[in-house]
Amino acid sequence: MTRALGVGIVAALIAAAPVAAQAQDYPTRAITIVVPFAPGGLTDVPVRVLSAMMQERIGQNIVIENKPGGSGVVGGTYAVRAAPDGYTLFANSIADAQNLHYIPVPYNAVDDFAMIGLIVEGPPLVLIIDAKLSYKSLAELLADARANPKKISFGTSGPATSPAIALTQLNSLGKTEIVGVPYHGSGEAARNVAAGLIEGAFAFYAQAKPLADDGKVRALAVAAPQRIASWADVPTMQELGFPNFDYSGFVGLAAPAKTAPAIIAFLNKELNAVVQSRPFRERMEALGMTVPADNTPDKLADVLRRETVRQAALAKLSGHAPLAPQR
């Protein structure tokens, strides 16, 4: 009995040895971070800043691989199937909680990934329109939209992303039929508003503010509980009669499930060293984003779980029948 027990322990140690060695030597080559949206968007920009600063610390290149499509599901599906060796990571976001209620998702956003930590929280969405249009307020825009159904088009990031959900909620509460036009990311949608190709969009602060400062777009409302300090003249949707209109995002970092705990701990330590640094914080603050405190893998998992519940309520408020998560 004792001999059998000893043999079992030795066997377990031998099986664990490759994982321990892998974690101890990690990383020995370039790391890829899969971003499931187009370059220049809310998810892409913080990840690029993080990777540039983090690779200096770990001594290996970090490559960004953009895989847009399916509101982030194309990139998520690719990342979840990667080897759990720490060399393919995934930039997750609020889209992972939203997708579950709108489109088929072939993976579990929490259980099928090993969470590493949050990168940033925020920024809020801002309702922008082409500055050449005559609307000076949201009320004027909605009045024309009601009088002329489907005349006005808003750019979105896909069917289950914050800009699309916000538009659906606006149509539901405002009794309008503004048409959603999908793009590969909210940054691309905002640029098309500025170019006069579509009338408007819900764009994130970091994408909307520079275009507004250049006089190319006009901001009509902020989709957040409070006004933005650096844009205090823009009212909130709640002030304009649209309660529970809160669309702020987050960006996190995860790895495929079964990635060695030692690798996750190493990546969390290096991620926190970067995001808590003054240069990173200052760059994110300029984009309307904040850096999370007490940044653990469990916190990111908790954020995703809470958002999954909140997004179910938003789906119902927007008039959608939530889908059952698929595997």
C-alpha cells in the first residue's frame, strides 16, 4: 500500500514537471495577443500601449494580432482553441458578456479562459453626429428620425457590441427606427461619421473627442451616469430622459483555460507593473480610461460575471430576447 502510494506520488511529480519547467522558463519566444476588433478601437489601443511597455520588461516581443468579426467572437474562438502555453493571449472586454445574449458563442467567456487581469476600465460612449448636419440636440435628431423612419443611419461595431446595443435601446425608448450599419470597430464607425458617410454613431470618448475638437462631429449626449469632466457641456442620456443608459467598457487580458497557474501569476505581475506605472496611467487618462486597483485574475472574472447579468437586463430593455449561451 505504502509502495503503491509512493509510486503514485512520483508519477504525479513527473507529470507536473514539464508544466513547472515551462512556467519557470517562460517566456522564451514572442507572445501573441489576439485582439478581436480592428486596429484603433477601444480594445486595440490600450493593448498596444500595454504590449509595448510590457515587452521591455519581459525581454520578448509581444505581437498584436487583430481578428475582427462576429462582435469579437471570431477572435475569441481562435484564442480559446490555442495551446495553453502562455504564448497566445486574448484581449477580452465587455463584448464577451454582451455576446451571450445576442449571438451564438461557441465558448464560455469565463470558464474557457484563465483570467490574467484588467488593463483599463472605461471610457463611456458618446452619441456623435456629422457636424454638417443641422441637429443641435438629441431631441431634434429624434424628432426627424420619428418623422422619417429609417432615414438616419448610425455606425456600430457589430450586432452585440455596446454601440449596437445602445442604438437598439435608443430606438426602443425613443420610438425611432435609426438604422444600424456594422463596421469592424467603433473607431472605424466614428471616422465614417466624420467623413459624412453615415449620420451618427455611439462612439467611445477616446474616438469621439478628437473628431469633435477638429469640428468634424458634434456630441449630443454621453451614455454614462455623470457628465465627462473634460466635456462638461455635453449632457448625459439620463438628463435627456433616457434612464439606465450607461455604456462604459473595460479591457482585460486572458489566456486559454489550463494555462499553468505560474504563467498566469507571472503575467499578472508584469501586467500590474505596467498598468500601475505613471506613463501608462497618463496615456490612458488622456483616452478617458482609468486603471483598476486590486487587479487580480479573480477580479476580472467577477467583472465578467456581473456584466453578464447586467447585459441580460439591457437586452430585455432593448427589446431583445436573450439567447441561451451555446457551447
